[in-house]
Amino acid sequence: MSVKPIRVALADDHPLIVVALRDCLRRAPGFEVVCECTNGSQLVQALAQNPADVVVTDFSMGHGDASIDGFNLLKRLSRLYPDTRIVVVSAQTNPGVVMRAMKLGARAFVSKEDQLDETVRACIHVTVSDGHFYSPSIRALLDSASVNAAPATDLTPRELEVVRLYAQGSLLSEIATKLGRSVSTVSSQKTMAMQKLGLQTNTDLIRYAYENGLI
């Protein structure tokens, strides 16, 4: 009797990454790539027509006005497709973001600094286990953070998301629309984040985002 393949949906706003992930999964036995997307909006829509056992997605996909990414995407996927396991493959180096992503429904977090085969391992793990999976670089990041608490963990998830999107170049009005909040709320969250971090200027905030892997 043939074994049912693991159906995988892919999403990354860099097409070359999608191709690399697709080819890696196709080389591994037991996988079927059911859709390939370049932003979160495409992914959410594609899953309605192409059910998947596992979603492999980037965290930051800010290309395109209609894109859904970050925490907002994870919440959307968890709500609409609760039986689909989520594997995040990202360049994130912020432990606060990693842990919040897992709380919002991700089952595995793989660093783009690790070997592509880690994504295959993650996909297998989330289909046979309810436990979380971390690639070597992410595990090292979290272990280090437990010893030296990262400043970003002082920010709330909502503040982290505002800082991340602002550093990507979004206006406060655009962030408000994307996150479904008022402009005044987003402005207050940005101001509170800067106060917590002891930052005085927007340039300092953008530099902080880059140095802490928020973008």
C-alpha cells in the first residue's frame, strides 16, 4: 500500500528561495509541493484551493501592498487552517520574535543560515510530533538568549511588529491598515517601544531593528 505524501505549501517573497525549497523537498521522498507563493496573501488564498499538511513560509514578506506577513500571517493561518502545521524559514535573529511566532502557531523555526535539509527535517518532525522543532542556528540563538536576555524581549509582540514594519519603510498609516489598528494606537506603540529601548530618533529605531534581526 502506497504511503500518502506530505503535502507542502511554500511562501517566500524571494523567488529563488521558493525554487530552492521546492527542489530540496522534491529530492526528499514522501513530499508533494502543492503551491508556491511569493507573499502571504497568495498563500492564504492558495491554501483554500490546495489543502496542505505543512506550510513552509518566510516570516518577513513585505513586498507588495497586499502582502500579509509576520505575526499577522501566522495568526491568520492558525485561524483559517488549524490542521496545517506551520514551519517558518527565516533570517530572523531575534529570540523574542522566534518565541512569539511559536506561541502564535508555528511548529518549527528554521534559520536561512542553516542547511536546506533542516527544512525537510522540520517538515517531517511537525507531521509526526506535537513538539516544536528548531534548526541548529535557532537553537543556539535561543540558548544564548536564555543566558543573556535580549533587549527586544522587553517589547510586547504588538510593539515588536510595529517596529519591524516601520523599519521596513512603512508609514504609520500603512502599518495601522495592515494590522487593523488605529493610527494613534500604532503611533503610541512606536513611541512606547522607543522609550523602552532608550532611543531618541527614528534613525536609531531603524538601526536597532537591523542590528536585532527584526528585518
